[in-house]
Amino acid sequence: MENKLNIAFVWHMHQPLYKDPITEEYTMPWVLFHGTKDYYDMVAILEEFPQVHQTFNIVPCLIEQLTEYGSGQVNDRYRNITRKPASELTREDKSFILQYFFQANWEHMIKPLPRYQELLRKRGYAITGEDIPSVLRYFKEQDYLDLQVLFNLVWIDPVIRAKDEFLSALYTRGGGFTEDDKERLLEKQVEIIRMILPKYRELQEKGIIEVSTTPYYHPIMPLLCDSFSAKEAMPHAALPKERFVHPEDAREQLRRGVALYKETFGHAPRGIWPSEGSVSMDILPILAGEGVKWFATDEEILSNTLRRPIRRDSSGNCCDAFLYRPYSIDSDGKSLSAVFRDHVLSDLIGFDYAKMDPAHAADDMVGRLAHIHGMLENPEAHIVNIILDGENAWEHFRNDGRDFLVALYSRLTDHPLLRPVTVNEFLSKKRERDTLNWIYPGSWISHNFKIWIGHAEDNAAWDYIAGARAALVEYEESAKNSRDYKARKKSIDAAWETLYAAEGSDWFWWYGDDHSSMLDEHFDYLFRRNIKKIYTLMETEPPDSLDIPISTEIKGYRPRILPQAYINPVIDGAVTSYFEWLSAGYLERQFFGTAMHRDLQGEGLIGTIAYGFSQDALFFRLDYLEELIPHDTEWSFTVNFLDPMPLRVQATVKGRDAKAVVFGRVKDKWVETDFRADIAADTAVELGIDLLTVGAVKGGELKLFISIDGADRGIERWPVKGFLIFDVPSEDFEQQNWIV
């Protein structure tokens, strides 16, 4: 026996339903763009490495949307504006393009094309919707045409571009495009989309991959079965007004997903990644009843189920073999297999390897896997599960991640200790499984359901679903006793379909304080539109409250580490004494998201930002990431004050040279003022500005965000989304914080 360690990569392919249920227009382009950039090449690359068997989890509502895009008849807002001749664009169209057609990784997708970078610079790096009207006059017809092409072009996989003569020439030219170029590009997109699902079916039939599934609209199944399941991990959470207990909805979502899977791939799925890895005892009979043989979830679920911590060494290597064992759990007389995700290995791909040389990253992963092999008495009986999004990480990698994947797959091919397998390939062999009698209810994020329930915004959404569902049940019961039931049945079925779409997890992802994006309001709008449509299909007036956004349009965040006393630093670009910044507050480098969901950010230049107040001034200290000191490359940053008055402090830094200019807003224009900001740079950058200049009032608030153009280190925004709230010291600030 070779006694190799089994390695299971599970790539989760998922996009929410972006279609407006009333207009049937797709309001966001991510199914199309991830389709042209990620879904095809992620599976096609395995034809070069047929020994590297993998599992792809494809969400049914993604299959539905890919099929519609492949028809070429899809109604997509971004695509419609792209198709419109540049000479016919309205002012509204142009504003839309300037606001949304730079949604790509600036470092790896925009910067390599000088024309795209030029247009981004012309529009401005740190800009809001309110700023768009003031920059429209700088853009000409050819600029908009080039933007229409470039935005769609960079979202096509580099390998596909290189192999296609037309796309390769278009990318090489980089600008000066024609309307004919644009139309051919749109046709190419459809051609790529049409190749995706047949390729997955082909490679599954060859035994190179396994395709697993989820419930149709990606709902959190345990919360559909019983919203009180959140209480196990969140005993003090405030839950929605009405307890939601509808396991029949969870079963119907899975049943529909399995049916579409069979239609697409010709047979039933063997396995499932439950939406967001969310599990509970309630969902097990549903899985078993629909023929599911295995499910996967996160290591923290296993740890809490067994009540055993998962120990790791200083390098993050797991020290406990039980994480890599297969498990079985019985439900209604049927046995289900369970495997558990290695959180650290998954996050290394999702977060860290994009910053490394591809070969070094691949060596690190293979070295860690070999380390696991070495700690196991019988590696053949174990499986390491690496599970993460199959689309969201790659724009952060050079060459869309291909260099890393080629390096990794090359090392895994014929490796003496490691065998890449599909999950079912491993489980189908008669292996001994450890037994679970119970499973902890939670998701892959912090082993709870906090992302999807418990916040006031989440709970409001659940209450809307519960109210619409109750009204629909009542309406259907009444209709069954009427003479025109058959005529009304079509609308009732459509209302149920819309309700299931509203139960999807993605709406809740963006509610609450956990995650935010520049498209929060779009997700909120689509959710409320789904609820509205349910009432409309029942010929009932929707509640007026559905016209009010659930999500606050912009979210404010107070720093975790607040100032403890006044400070009076010397503005010289260095920490000149231990006490100079001792009482300052701190902003910490952060991302919204995880290995499964990540916002666009560059590699980064700044590690921390300190801030504090004197009696009459506000101070900032920007600390370089330690490995970058000294830093001589020119870069810039802007402190954007939103309230109590709009103000911008724009600074440029090169080594020890630094200057800052203060801009004020006059009508819709930013103009240089006579106000002064003190700045100095050396091992850090220090900045000071009078409180009177920014309109600060003692005891009041300052609302602001900081944008950083780190040149080759990429673009950063602190915070990533929304704004910071600084509490301006009150008259008794020092007395409040005085400690004996």
C-alpha cells in the first residue's frame, strides 16, 4: 500500500440571484464576470493535471443564471449599458459607468493596462457617487467607449484571452476601441459562458472531478428548520419577533437543487456543502431523505461537537489527527458521512498566498500537507479538506492565480506522500469512520449564525419573510376553496418561488455590522423587491414599510482602541519618545470578508494608523508595514472628512519629503484652501490639523475615512467600507480618563 494522505480541494462556486424579480433585469454582473474569468478555467486547468482530482460545489441558482446568460437573451443592466453606443450614452449612463466600471482589482486587473489606469486616475481614486457629476466634463466619447470595453475585457480569464486571437489583440491594443470591437467582445462572453457547464459534466464523467450541490437559493438550512437553533452558540442573541420553524422550506430548497443537478449532470449528487457550511441535527433527515451521502462543514463545528479544542503549533499546523478523520452520523436509519474543513489551509489560499511568489506559496502548501502526513500513523485513512470560494480569491493573485495553481498542481502530481481526491472518491472506499451521535449547530464562520440572524437588520428581514410566508399560506388556503383556483395556481407557485429566493443567505450577509460593500443598497433593494413581489402575486398591496431600506446606507465604525488622554506629538515623522503617542487611539489593518468572501484591496503599505487629540488639534501617525521600512517610493493619502463639514487633506510622501494640501468643497467642486496641515515623514508619517479647520466641536463627532494610493503596493481604504467615527474630546475628557 502506498499509504498516501488524501487531499480534497472543494471549490465552492456561488453567486446569489441578482435578478430584479419585478423587472427581471440582472442588476449586478458577477455571474457573467466570474463566468468569463473563473468558472471555466478553474475546471479546465485540470485537463493539464488529470491526477489532481477535485470537488466543485455549484449552487443551483448559479446554474440557473449561467444557463440564462448562455442563451444570449439575458437582460443585464451592466451589459445593456455596455452595449449602448458611446455616442448615445445619457448623462445617467455616463455617471453609472464612472461609478461602477472600475470594479476590478486595481493592482492586478487595472494597473497592467495603461489606458485603464489613466482613466481611473482621471476619475479619481477616492470618489463617491456625489463626486461623479463634477468629473463628467473631463471624459470624452472615446473614454466611455474604452471603459465599456476594458471593464468587460479584464474580467475574462488571461488564459482564455491569450488563446483567442481577437481577445489577445484587443488586450494588447489596450484602448482606442471601436463599437465593432465591443460587440464582438460581448459575443465572446456568451461563447465562454456556454462552455462552462458542459466542461464540468465532461470532467465529472471522466472521473477527474466530483460536483456537489447546495439547497437551491443557498439558504441557511438550520435557520429555516428552526431559527432558535441560533441559541446554542448565541444564547444571548436577540432573535426575530416570530420563531421561524419551516423545515418543509429547507426540504423543498434541497429537493429543487437536486432536481436541477440531475437535469444538468445526468445523475443525482452524492455530496453537499450546506450553504455557508451551516449544519444542525434538524437538517440531517432532510439530507438523508434527498439521497445525500456526504456533507462537509468547518473544523470549529467538529471541535464543538466533540468538545475538544483543535491545537495548532506556532506556524498554524494542526496537531490533532481527529480533524482529518471521516465521520458518520445516523439520521432516520440512514448513515451520512461528514468531513471537516481545515480552516488555516483554506485561508492561506484565500488570503496569504496572493502576497507570495507562486512557487514559494505552492511549496509552503505542499510542505504543510507533507507535515500532516508525517504526524499520522495511517495517512491513507485520513483526508485533508481544503474548502473555499472557487472565484473570489483569484483577482488578488498575479495572472489570476494560474501561476500558483500550476505550481501547486505540478507538485501534487505523482507526489510520493499526497493523493488529490474527490470527497466521494475517498468515502466510496470502505473506510472505517468515527461515529458522531450529535452535531453542533453552526456555520463555518465562528461556529455560529451571527452573520445571518441576531442583528436588528437581519431580524427585520426574517420578520418580512415570516410575514409574507404567513400571508401566502393563508392566500393559498383561501384560493383552494375558490372556483378560479386553477387560474390562480400559477401566481401562487410563482409567489412560493419568490419566497424561496428571499430565504437565500446572501441578503443577510450584507445586513448588520459584519460585512459591507459599495453595493449594500442594491442587495437590500433586491431583497425588499422579492418580498414585494410575493404580495403582488397575491394581488395584495405590499406593506408600506417595504419602501424603507432595512440597511443603513452607510455604516459608521468606531475604532476599537480609543484615545485615553490628550497627546502633543512633535511632527517629525518618527516616534521621538515613548510617551509621545502612548495615549493615542489606533486603527487596525483589516479586511471585510474571509477566505470565502473578500473585498478588493491592494497588498498594502500601512500596518496601523494612530490618532489622537490635543486641546486644539487632531493628529495622525501612519506606520509603514515593518518589512517596508525605509520606504522611498512616492505614494499619497487623503484624509476625507465627511462631517461636520466636507474637507480633504491630500498628502504626498516620498522618503522624507512630504507635503499636505487642504481642500474644501464649494458647490460641486473641490478647491484648495489657505488652511494648513503639518506633515513630516521618516520611519512613519505624522500629520496634524487644527480642530477649527475641520469644524470639530468639543464633545461632538468627526466622520471620515482615509484613502491610500500606495503606488506598487496598491490602493487601501480605512475602513474598507463606510466611515470612521471619532469622538472629539469633551471639556472633562482628561477627568473621565484619569486613572490613579
